[in-house]
Amino acid sequence: MTIILMKNTVEKYKPSIVDFFKIQKVQSGRLSPDASKIAYLFSYDDLENNIETVKCNVIDTVTTRSFQLTEKGYALGVTWLNNNDLALRRLFPDSKNGFQIFIYRNLIGEGVQITDHPGGVGNFLKFKNGFVFQANDKVKAQQNDELKFGNYTHFEEEKSTSAIYYVHSVKNKEQLKESSSENPTIKNKVSYPVFNLTNLLDETYSIKSFKVSEKTGSIYLNCTSKDDLYYEYDIYCFKIDLDTENMMGEYLTSNNEFDLSKHASVTELHLPKGATIEEVSPDGKKLLISYKKRELKQYVLSDLWLLDLAKLTGKLKQEQLKNHLVCITRDFDRVPINIVWAKPGIYVSYANESIHEIARISETGEVSKLNFGEVFPRFYFSIADNGCIAFNGLSPTALKEIYFGKPQNNVDFELKKMTNQTENTVNWDFGTVESIKWKSKDGLEIQGVIRKPSDFDPKKKYPLLFLIHGGPSAYSSLAMVEDGELFNFPAIQLCNKGIIIAKVNYRGSRGKGQKFHEVNVDNLGIGDQWDVESCIDYLVSLGFIDETKIGSMGWSQGGYISAFLGMHSSRFAAVSVGACASSWYTYFITSDARHTIYITGHPFEPGKMEIYQKTAPISGIANANTPMLLLHGEKDQRTRLPSAMELYRALKEKGVPTELFIFKDKGHSLETPKEYYACMMLNYHWFAHYLLGEDLKLSK
């Protein structure tokens, strides 16, 4: 059944690609503890200078009045210290040291810089009159280099230089000011002393994430043995108990001799292999653990498990904790994207087909989906102590804005839109979006989204262009505009020229549970082709598709599927392939994430090479004749440049029209405005030529 969710009644402005770079894009928002304020980030692109700027605004949830907190540079990581003070990571254009932590007392001024860490500060959390933050250990990096015979990298065996630090940001500065004249040994202390907590560990680990409990003075680390993604399931979890008050007292009076280990204890938590600590309960007595009980594969969904620390007093050091875990998502069957354990309970966000939802999960496993009406949240959200919620939400008829919700009961919220960052787009024409479903070749139900021109006429025949999402554990949403349509793919601009845009939540997408998530294992490309071509058949049956003018575009896994379609199907007039794998064998021997392939076993096992070959786009070269646009980052570590070059060389030798554009110094994503703009323009002209018959323009 097709559900029409938006209709155009007046003539609207058709935005250009340049117009999209003028939109102020709302990012994450975070509620103060009493829900009286929301601090949120918004970004805009400076196309001329090729930089993105991210600023922070604060809005009053009662009056809806707002003000801009930061002006210059790039802001990240909003963290409320109380109801009136907050901290941010900020990066300034002239900075040589990367992101640093700044505190804004009473939300005024330019902020006080708390850190000056070489190389910059990563994620940080408020902890005991200071912060715990993640960063690179420059001393350890230098020591690693000094042990080498020359300038080289020991492939997949380099020791990590990541570390966790604690910086005390309030009390010590007052003590320094009061005591420096009386105690000369303090004069040489830095204003905000920093302590490397990973020096407490017996071995070198790569710090992947961390959580804190201010109630118990505990810091929880999720570590792996190496930095490389291949070791992502080789996890070690530690609990560091830190007595910050006594530690600072001794530090401030010490005579340049200070032993951190006197004020800290380290306990390794013997969790099952691959388990990670996701959250700590507000009282610090329980942990929320993510763990794949069945097997450690990318296509296996993680469950959430509770670990009651109160029942394990004195046993943590020796006890194998697997038997103490209690699963709370046995009836959930979705991929948790963002997890928050606040005073009102445990909340998770997840995809449900093409809609994003939030649910509260009780400690006994009951799932209650929250109701926000037609608006759905996008990934991240914030919960206050009183149960109020804030998130950046969108809908089939509105771009992303910050929303604030007051709970009316266990699931319903009184929702209010708090920002109007995109008000200049009110009269823009984005077409109409619809949710559709159909049966694939093997009978599997597939769901997707189509975008039609606002003046759509069911009696006309339209070109059809697929926009395939990456992943595969991702999804296309029922949104008026998705992020990819603002950066990589000119879907709205091509729709406004009379092209139907189709998005397929193909097998392996994350919105339908475990069985759907792994149904394309050992059937990559082939099953994807079934899903896309059956969508063509379904739309053709409705009578408004021109079968001679069909295209496909995508990035990463979406690029792989587009390449597979271009090499194996005769139904496409042209495809665009971004950052794709030409073969899974090439991916396995070159990618930094070779273990993420949805193929069982590896290509060097007896009998496995056949699967690797038949699921590869390049295996269809004998019959390939579809024009292919190839877009790739020069320094892409996920899908290396030889993948694009292999397709390019093969198609060129066959005489098939193909073009390869290599983005200098870019990785798996493009990241900067001019490169995003170039990607949009190249895709636009490629399909305007092959689907609409316009002249092919691949330069200014």
C-alpha cells in the first residue's frame, strides 16, 4: 500500500545545489538537568573558503528565547555541568593543538579553556570537579618511534597511543591562587593539572570508549588490544576507582613527586568476549552491557544486558561475569543506535523500517515505544531528570529542527518545536515522499521510500533513479530531506527536473530485526539486485516509469550495490558508484575492516573463493555495458582506491563509458564543502545526461 504524506498546492522555489549549502543544519541538542534549557549545535558551510562551522545556541524551554553561545570555530560535545554552566570541545581556525575543553560559567563570555593537550581532546565526560577525556599520548608515541630502526608502520601490530586523562577544573585553581604565595612549590604547577589514567594499566590498550559514575567515583573503560578495526571484538573492560579529592590535595602540596596509584585502583571486568559497557545507572550500582551471545559477526544484533554490581561486591576481580548478566532486550529485535540511562529509566533509539523511534526498556525487559506524533527523532536524544526529552527531529514534511517534549504519561509527549533554523526553506520544493512495499524475487517483503515531483502526473512516464543507502546495516528514512541528499546526492534537484527517486531498504538494512538483518549473508549483490529489480517491476506496474531511463547511485555499500547493478543487470541506463568495493577479495586483502563482510569464512578457505567471486561487481564484466561514474577518496582506508581503478580499467578496456574522479587527501567520506559540492555536481550532470538527454558536463 502506498501512503501519500505530502501534497503541493502552490508553486514553490526549486532549490539549486548551491542553495543546499546555505541551509543551517541542526545537529544534536542536550537538556540541562532540570530541563529548563537546551544547548544545541548547528552548522553551516562556507563554500568559498571550504570550511564547515559548528556553533552552539542555548534556548529556554519555557519562553523559547534563544541566544548564540559560541561565535568562531567549531563546537562539539555539549555537556551540562549544572543548570547554568556547560562545557564544550572547541576548535579555532588558527589552532595548532586541535579541539580543547572550554567551560562557560552562567552561559556568558567566550569560555575558559581547561585543556591544552597536544594533538587535541577527543570525547569527554564531566567527572568529580573536572573531566575525563580521551586523547593521544604523545609521549608514548615518541617512545614507540624511538624503538624503530626507521620510519615505518608495523602493519596491524602497532601499539596504541590512545589514552584516558583526568583534568581537575575548579577547586585546584582556587587553591593555586590562594596558596601560591605561601607555598613556593606550587608556583610551577600548571593551572589545570592533567593525569594520565591509562598509566595505571599493566599493558598498552587502545581506548575505544568510556563511561563514568560520579556517584561511586568510577571510570569504566572499553579497550581493545590494537587500534585496528579488525580487533573490535577483542575487548577488555576495566573499572578505575579514583579518589580525586585526596589526589588533588596531595598533588598541590607535593614537591614534584606524586604517585597517582595511591589514589586509584584498577579492576578488570571479566565480561564475555566482545561485550562492551554501554551505560552506568544513575546511582552507579548497575551496568548496561552490549553483547552478542550468538556469535561475533557484523550481521548479528547485539542485546542489552544488566549487570548488578551490588551483588558482586568483592568478586569483580576473579568472577567470570557471563552468568550474572540479565538480558533486557529479548523481545526487542532491533539495533540500538543511541542508549541513554537517565533517572527515569533506560531509553534506546532505533530504526523501524524507514522511521526512527525511541523506546523505554524496563530492567525486566518490557518495551514501551514513545509517541511523538508525526515527528520522528534522528539518532541522538537527551533525557532530563524529570523525564522531559529533547532531540533533533524531522518528518516527511519538515527538515530537522530541535524539539522539546514533556511526558503526559508513560509513552505520550506534548511536543514543541523549539528552533526555526531552516525557516528560509519553507517555500522550497522538495517534492513528495511516500513509503512503499513490495515482494522481492524470493518472496521477501521489502520496504522503501520514493520521492515524486510536486506536479506528479500518474499518466506520464518518468525516469527512475535509485539512491541506495550504505551500510548494509543502515536504512533510508521517510524524511523530507536526508543528510545524504544535502551532501553527496542531488536527489531533490533531479526530482525537480522530473525524475522519480527510489530508496530501497534492501535485505540487511537495520529496520526489520535479526532475520532480515542477515538474510543477505553469502548472497551479497545477488539478493540486493533482486530487491532493486523487483522494485522496478513494482513501480512499472503502477504505470508511470520509463523503463529505458533507469539509474542508480550510492556511496560505500550503496556504491557497491550500484556497481553490482551496473555490471550484472541490463536494466540501467547509467550508475554512479561512490567509494565502492569492486570485489570482496580485494576488500578482504586491503580494507581496514575486512572482517565486516557479510560472507562466512575468508577467501583463502577451500571452496570460499567462489562466493567471493560471484558476489563481486567485477565478476559481471563480460556482459557489462552500463555507463559508470566512479567517485573515490584518494586515502580511503575502508574501500581502497584500487577498487575504483579496477572497475575503471575493466570498463575502459571494454569500451563502456566510464569516468573516475579521485578526491585528493580524502578518506571514506569527503568531509569538506567544496568536495561535497563537486560530488553533487558530478552526479547531477551524469544523470541529467543519461536520464534526461542533456549535454554531459563534468567540469565548470
